[in-house]
Amino acid sequence: MSNTSHPQIDPRGPRFGAGITAVLLLVSIALSLSGLTTAGFIIFALVTLGFVWGTIAGIQRHPYGVIFKKFVRPRLAPPAEFEDAAPPTFAQGVGLFVTLIGVILFLAHVPLGLPIAAAAAFVAAFLNSVFGYCLGCQIYLLLVRARVLGRASTPAV
Amino acid sequence: MNPFVVTGLLIALVAFATALGFVYRSGNGRIRGADGRTIIRASDIPGIQLLGARATLLQFSTEVCAPCKPTRTLLGAIADESVDVQHIDVDLTHLPSVASRFNILQTPTTFILDGEGVVRARIGGAPRRADVREALDRILTLEPA
């Protein structure tokens, strides 16, 4: 049963992907702090590219989602319910924003810029994966309140 | 950097994130009593015609809020159990002024209103059935059908 205007997904898929992201970010931090800054940056750049893909193509077409569908999901019972693809896709956008800052800081040679950005992105990915924390539930609303997103459809008179 | 220091930092980072997770989990969905002074009228929120005659379960959602759909289902079911109790779901995406006015910091946020529109309780995050039922019963016993 597909709903093309609001695609539905297995909610465990994005949490699986967030878990992979969290581990990769820890590896990136470890490499960067151990002096292997180029290797740390390469891993970090791969995570960033993942967020680019997830933000633009949507969470359903994310590579981790494909891995989940092919290898993990067949081993699990069917999900209790499905969820909208929109919230996890928004979370990809948040991840992209944070990791892009890390990339810029690294290229600008700001010391510890990348590990700090990676640590922030790790906390978000970890909370989402392990505790089911919904990034969109707070951040999107704060952006709406700041008038950055979802501008009022009726102009002020 | 010394590998032991690096390992220690990573462990500290994971521990910090875990602590945040438990803080989040313990506060999420907790029902809080309101000061009893905030009154909401249907005209305060664009698109709302009428509030419930005896009580209203007023939910605020956005489209990127994963727990909002199950909350909508739950609150709708609870409202159907009683006469003159309404469940209303407001999409805050294009209503930043409403979000600011009622100091809404996350979605879903649920206000439980009595028949006069007084906010009696607020719940940030996915509400628990027992909490909503209890708060609602307290309101309904003071306002018989």
C-alpha cells in the first residue's frame, strides 16, 4: 500500500542508518584526534555525502536504507506501523547542515573544527538511533518560529 | 594525541550522549499542570471553528514530526470516548505566531482545555494514554454532560 504524496517507510530503517552514521563519526573523530587528519576527513566527507543524498533524494533512497531493506529487514518481523518519510528526511538536512560546517572548518584549517562538528553530528545521530529522538520535532519548529521555514501563507497587511 | 586520551574522549562523548538520551526520555511525554490562567478561544487559531463544549484535546503538529501521527490517532480515540470532547490537530508549519504566542517548543505538544477554553495541562512529546485520560476525567467530573 503506497501513498505517493506522503511516502511511508519502515521506521527502523532510518534508525539503522543513523547507527551506521554514528559509528562512522566516532571513527572520524578518533582518526582526526590521533593525527590522521586526512583519513578522518575522508570518512567525514563520506558521511556528509550520505546526508547530501538523503536530503535531496529522500530517506527512502538513501544507501543505508537500501542496505536495511536488503539485508536487515528480511530478518526482522514486519514493523508495527509505518511512518512518513518526511521527518527522517528533514533530519538528513540537519545532519547535512552540521557536517557541511565541519567540512568548511576543516578546509579553513580551523583546529579541532572537524572533530567538534563530528561530535555534534554524532550526538544527534546517536540520540536518533538509540533513543528514537526525533530531530524534526524541535528543530523544525524553532526554525518556523524564527521565520526561517514555513513562512505564513497570508502576508501581513 | 595519546591513544588513551583519544579513547577516553570517545567514551566521554558516548557517555554524554547517553545521559542526554535518558534526560530526553524521562521528560518526553510528561504531563504538566498549567497555571489555569491561559484561555484559548477558537478565534485565536486560524482554521478552528469550535472548541469542545466540555473539553478539548488541542494538538500542535508539523509535517516533519514522527510521533505526531500516532498522537493524533491516540487523542482522536480518547476524544471519541466522551460526549462533547473534541480533538483538534493544528499544523504549525505556517503559523509561527501561534507557536510563539503559546510558547510551543516541540511537536507534538498537547493542551488539554476545559469547557471554558482554560488550559489545564500541557504535554510536550508523545502523550501517554493514562495521563490524558486522568486529566480529562478530572475536567469532565467538574462539567457534567
